[in-house]
Amino acid sequence: MTDTQSNYFLGIDVGGTYVKIGLVKTNGEIVEFYKEDTSLLRADPKGFNEAFVEVVGKYLTKYPNVDHVGIGLPGLVSKDRNTTLEIPAIGELNGFGLGYALKEKYPSIVFHLENDASAAAVGEYHFGSEKTSGNYLFITLGTGIGSALIMDGEVFKGVRGNAMEMGHMLSRDNNRLEVLIGRKGILKIIKRKMKEMPDQVGDLGKEELGMHLLVRTANDGNAVSMAVFQEVGEILGEAIVSTVRVLDVTEVYFGGGISAGLTHILPSLQETVHKYLSPYYLDNFIMKRATLENNAGILGAAALCFMD
């Protein structure tokens, strides 16, 4: 079992735009925060993989009292959590023995690698401001759709290590859920609703379309924005119904940037779930926003240090 009495961990959230690094205390306080530009690491003559390993070393040198590092990765990782299998945003990582490379270079450090949605789910378990049961579905709503199942306080990995890819479930018209209600999908819904409801566009038509604008205008009662969130809730609800029927889970938490609009998504989400789930599944069934919000990536990665 990991020695969680260590005072500090490094939490590293690997993304297509930035690699975010946080020095995190065992109580979940982010003491220091840094960003490395992913494109600069990819442009490094040594290649992304070696450059990333060296960047990790830079922060280990900066914080010599750290001996546990958690790393959240945007894609599929081998079941033993040593090899990055498919990382769409950073193709250089595909099939790379990242865990082995880190352990070889820094043998005194314990590294924990995990899918980023699973890491965020672990972060909610260890650092969330509300106590969870240790059994819940976690869904990240952002550029893509990520998901994870925490069962008995641990990440459910499936047979080969990468269970719970809800974003790639087939949904309406045989489109993947991520295509329908990831960021690009929501932008398509906005444009369609603006055409359908031209007299009610209001402030939505005055700025560049994006999630912040959508949430802000919905908060102001914009009819088009509310209609967008209603459709998102219906589509998401259908996917949750299928997932709940498979997993028999009663708690669902939402993270990611789009979860800021959850109050507007929930009415149609609740209606859809109650329409298709029987009383057995609805007993004590809860859906709510996760508490870590913008810190979920860093704290999720750091929380991996609590795992075996």
C-alpha cells in the first residue's frame, strides 16, 4: 500500500494543449501550480516522450521531498498502467512504455499512471468536498466525453484495463456520444437551434459561440440556450440509462467544463432517466456536479498516489 503519510505529491495532468503540474499536499491543497506547453514538448528534437520524461525530472529536482507522482493521461493505458496505448491528442505516446521509462530514469520514485477521467473520479473520492459512497459513475463533459466507475473505492478497469469509455458508446443515429454532445457536437446543436428559433437568439448571436457564452445566456433565460441544454440532457440521459442498467450504480457525478451548465441540463436529464429506469434503479438515485471543478485534473492525478 502506498505510504500516504508523505507530505506532498506531484499531480500531472497531461493534455493536448498543456501539461499541468501541481504540488499537492495530502489534504488536497494545491501548493504550487505550473504549465508546460504540450506543443513545445512535441517540437523538442528528442521527441515528446523523452522530453516529457525530462520535464517530470525537472519538477522532481525542484521538489526533492516528493517520492510519489500521479499522472492522468487522455486515452487508453495498459492494465498494468505502464504503457500508454492510444492517446489521440498526443500520438507520440501510442504504444510507449511511459511507466517503464519513468521508473528507469527515476528509480526512487513511485509513479501512478491512469486515464484522466478515471483520475478525476479518484480525485473526487479522496479530495471531494462531499463524501461519496465509494461506488459511483463519474462523467466528464468537455471537449470530449470521459467516464469512469469507482467501485468499492477503486477504479473499475474491465478485462483489459480500459472499461467505461461512455464517450464512444453509440447513441442517436449511430453517432458516438462524444460526437453528439462533446464540445463540437454542442456547437452544432447551438447553430441548429439558432436557425430553428431565429427570433429568440438574443445575446447568443452577439459573440463567438462557446460553452461560456452558452452557460451565461442560459443563466439569463435565453430560450435557444435552454433548448440546447434540454437536448443535451435528453441525449446524455439515454446514455446514462443504458449504463445504469449495465452497472447497477446509483450515484452519478459530473465534471468537466460543460458541467457548469448542469442546472440547465438536469431537468431533461432527470425526465429521461425517470422515463426509462424502473423504480428499483431509481431508489436513492442521485446525479450531481462533482466538487473539484477546475482542479479535478491536478487533484485527480495526485489522488492516484493513494491507490495501490
